[in-house]
Amino acid sequence: MGLSRAQMDAMPALRLIAVNGVGVDATDLAQARHLGIAVITTPDVLSMAVAEMALGLAIGVGRRIVGGDSFIRSGSWAAGDKFWLGRSVLERRAGILGYGRIGRRLAELLRGMGLELCYTARHERTATPDRFCADAVALAMECDLLFVTAAGGPETGGLVDAEVLDALGPDGIIVNVSRGPVVDAVAPARALRQGSIAGAALHTDPAYRLCHGRVTTGDGTVCSRQHCGLLRGPSPAEPIRGLSCAFSMSATRLSNSVTSRETPLPSIVG
């Protein structure tokens, strides 16, 4: 959610764009700067919520929680049908692509559960016990549970592509809680079909409608209001089937603040 150049031009009195979140990729920052419009966000307000969602999606995909729920509700369990076992999540090596506020909060949760962690970011961090990897491919080669928390925008569009997923490997799970376009929209569907990865939890960006169309017969599909997870069968030869959904919502309460006209707003566009 943001404002385009045309929308800003249509509101000549506009002086402030307040984003309830941290993503500004949908706002034309260059035009805002040109027009003298301040752009502010709510950093760290949702960091824990997104980190929890990432962890929940990973466990949901690996342990096939929603798929099992659907299996029982559909009557398959009562009929004596068999349900495939899930995969361990907390016994994996985890990698975090994007080590900002959300990535570091997620790292704290994963460390507390005993996972070995590595990460990649624009710059190596010194005050962290986690191991740095030079790029996304190197990170994927070092882990089998890849969390994508990188900021969206032109610089990170398509950052996670087929090469990264191939490096992740056939037992790997990818969880994307960043802006959708950071992960190539087609690559996860192809990787799941080919058995190049074991599972994926993907942000519900419009670009993934194509991906969803290719895997809507996918076994163990986990969906939430903001994210969607996909898991292939035990082997590439297994037919991929079944679709189940679960909806979740998170609410954030922001305290009211008063800023005098004499106090400049801290804009991110400068």
C-alpha cells in the first residue's frame, strides 16, 4: 500500500504520507521528495508479529499442520486413509536473507530454539553470534530452512531465483515474509514440481497468483491472510494434491501522538 506519482499530483495540499508498516516500495519516494512531502513509517512495530508468522509458517509447512487439519475435517481420517508424515523444522540449519529488524528478531527466536543460524545482508554485522554468508546462493548452500526477510524494492526484486532454490536443495524449505517480488514468482512452483525443494511458504503478492495456479493441487498447502505455504509430496513422483486454508489476522495498536506545526516530521525521504 502506498501512493503513486499520479496520486500525489492529484492532492496538491498533501504534506505527509504515513505508512502503517515499514514497506515503502509502493510509494514513489522520488516524487515525494520532489514535492516536499514527508514519508514516515512505523519501524519495529510489527517486527515480532512478522517473525512469529515466519516461524509459524515454517512449522506449518514442515509438520503439515493445516494439511492434517483438512485431512481430518474432510473425513479422510475416519475413512481409514493414510496421511504422510511431516518433516522436522527445529532440527534444521536456518538461514536468514535480510538481517534488518525483522530478521534479527526472528534470529532471536530461532536461537532460543537451538537452531544453528547463518545470514546474509548488505553488510556483515559484528555484534551477532550468527555466521555471515556473502550472498543468497552461498546462504542457501549453508542451510535447509531459508527465511527471506529482505526489504522490497528494485534492488531486491527476484533476489531469490531458481539458482538460490537449487542451492537450497531437495530437503529445503523456503519461507518468504518479505515483499512478494523478492522471491521470483515462478521459481518456487517450478522447484516444487521438479522436487528441487521440499516446501515453501510464500507471501501472497499478486505475482504469486501465477504460482498458485500451478500448485493449487499441491499437497499440504497452508494459507493465511498474508502468507501462503506449499509443500510437495514425499518424492517428485508423488501426485501433488489437496488444498487447505487457514486465516489469521494481526492487529497493531498505535498510540496517538501530537506533533506541533513547528516540529519537523522525521521523514525517510529527507
